[in-house]
Amino acid sequence: MSVLVANFPVMSDEFTIDPNFDSRDDAGNGDPDATSRILRRYHQLLWSKPLPNGDPFDLVTTRERSYLFHESARGKFFLSSDTVVPTFRSWLRMKPITGQLDTAELDKFQVLNHSMGGALVFPGERRKGTLTMNGARGMNSRISDRMDLTLEAIRRHFSGERSPLSKTLSNYDDFFSLFEDFRGYVNHFLLQDLLNDDGQSVELFLPFEDFEVTPALPSNVDQYRAYRDNATKFLHARNHRIDAWAKLNLRR
């Protein structure tokens, strides 16, 4: 029996998601966020679900020159994929630190950060006056592509506080408003394992005082390993959460 998900019929056994799948495996020589067909299908299956108010949020892949697309009374949204937990292995400014680590140590982290737990979608179309979310996350030195710092910026956006991503988040406020509040956003994208026990504040991978005074990048090998260990804990937990959600909600 086939079941309709978003815009295409899928046989029921194709609902299975392997959260540990390495998105580089079917990316050819390209960027997995753009070329992995399995990663895009997983994104579509996971995030095509009702919004907090019950409105459907179906994502389709048939819109020309778009990764995932949604159109309804809530608006038009072009979403793109991003690998959100960087290993910093390819960052030149981090070479003095990552160069001290064993290749196998880095390889293990890099396999995990290309699993589903390390992937997320953001608005992908360029809007006037700001970078995309993916671009802003990577280019702002106070964020440096880190998901924990990104989520803290998103939390502040929902509470009306400032962050290094304020301009970009405001420019995509129609997207974030879909989820009504911070908790709605976190629940939709299965990011609960980045929250502290209070369920409201973000659990940062490194000690954090404020964006203006705390560097985003680890400053030595010990800090890098602490960052990696906490990021790894989150990735494993989110993969487990994704697997449990998919088994409960996608299989027929």
C-alpha cells in the first residue's frame, strides 16, 4: 500500500529513516546539503507535519530550483539544508588546534556530524538586506556556525532580545512565527536535547557568558575536545529522538 507524504506517493517501507546515515555517502562529489537525495527525503519526511496551531506544513520537492518548498495561506517558504554542528576540521583558523588531533578522532566526529542529528533546514531564499540563515551563521564570528549558539540566538529572537543574528532572524520572522514560540520551534525540529532541564534555556557546548565577550571558537585542544564531546552527546541524543519519532509517526 502506498501512502501520500507531501507531494509524492511512497511505499510504506520507504518511511524508514536511518538517522545514522552519512549524508556524504550519496552526495557524489558535491555538498551533501545540496546533492544528497536521501538527506532531502529525510528532511521532507521529518518536517512535513502540522504546525503548533494544527495547520499543515507540507514540504514538496517539485518546485523548480528549490530544495524544499511550502505554500499555503501561511505563506511561501523556500527551505535549504545545513550541516549545523561543525567539526571545524576544514577551517583554516582552527588548523593550529585540529592539526594536533589524531585523524581517526576527527573522522569519527565528522561521520557523526553528517548524520541526521547534525542536519536542519532554514529559510534558503536570499532576502533584501541580509544574508540567509545559513550564510549568517557561518560568517558571523560570534556564531561560527555552531548550532547551540544559533539556537540561543533563536531563543532570544522569540523573547525579543538581541543577538548577533537579530537582523537575519527578523528578516525571516514569518518563518519563525509559524512555530508560535521558542518551544514550538524546538519541538517541531526535535531539538529538545539542546535544552537544559528547565526546558527553556539552551545548553551550550562550551562555557558561555554572552555573545559580546565569549569567543565562539575553541581556543585550545582541551576546549575543542570539550566542544566535540558535548556536541557528540547532542548528536547521539537527537539521532535517537529522530529515530523514535519516525518509528512512531512515519511507519504504517
